[in-house]
Amino acid sequence: FSAPVASFEHAIDSLRARLNLKAGDMPLLRQWLKAILRQRLTPTGLTLQGLTFSDRSDELEFHFPVHGAPKLIETAKQFGYLTDLETAPLQLEGMMTGSIDLLCRHQGRYYVVDYKTNHLGSSTSDYEGDALTAAIHHHQYDLQYLLYCVAVKKILALRQPHAAFEDLFGGVVYLFLRGMTGGPETGVYFDPVPIDLIQALDASLSP
């Protein structure tokens, strides 16, 4: 993300060869990727370009045990989440496993970042405000990222056992890349996610 210009251009050339892109497509692609890297993702000023290698973990895998019939959806609804889903408890047994696109650290706090390539429309407004919220709910990405939050809580408890989770967690950022064309908020969905909710979900999923 913070590579010098020469490395960035090398990556562009590699992408062009792999995708068999035309030379005329490259200026637009270069402009788009730079917009994605520079765009502010959180109120604290997090950008992809500002992340050092030591402050990021890509494709972070997680595994944690669950069993019984945890009241995951019911718990989330109490905090105003997953309101469109059925209230019946999920039947889970075994291991919850997954991969987070990016876990990064900014100003001492950790953020879950997920990349999405959904085509939501052809205008800027399709990637802003209520339109992004609707897409999150429609694809149940809110359920997905709540599970990610629980996983991050468990990971941080192992890595920094003496630090309080509320002092470490910053929130969730979903990047709808097609909409990230330079606008201040276009294509970016940010949710700070209440700490109390994450702790309650962790308890509901624990054996």
C-alpha cells in the first residue's frame, strides 16, 4: 500500500499482463487504484496508503470452537443488528473458521477491513449512505463482520492479554471498490460496532 512509485508501476504492469488489459486502459486503472489507496476510511483518518507493513495482517485466518444453539441473532437484534433475519437461534457445533481480508492497526486501534467488488449501480449515489447500508443488509455482510469482530476479540486477547478490548478495537470497514473513485465517503461503509455487542456475541458463541 505504501510502496514507492517504481514498485507501484511494476504492480500495474504485472496486473496489465495478467488481465490482458489494453494500454489505453492503464491511465484509468492507475487513477482508480491511487484513489482507493488515498481515500479516508474512518473518522480517524485511516487510509490504506498510510499503513506500514508491520501494521497490517492480510488474509488473517481464524478458528474458534462453538457448540450448542447460541442465541447469536437474538443477541444482535437487542443491539439493533440483523433485524431482517429470523430470530430462531443458529444451530452451530464444532469450529467457526474463516479469513479476514485485512486486520490493520491505526493509532493504536485495530480495524477489520473487507474488500467487496459488488456492482451496485452506475452512479456515485449507488455507493453512498443508505445504498451501502442496504447492500450490507441484503448480502448479510453485517452477520459476516459481527463474526469477524468476535474472532478479532479472541485474537487480541491472546496477543495482548493485559489490554482491554475496548481500548484496542476501532471498528469495521467494508470497501466497495467499484465506488471508490475519489469521493470523501463514496464506496466506504464504516461501523464502529459497540464493544458490548461484541462481548455479548462472544458469550453467546462460547461452548
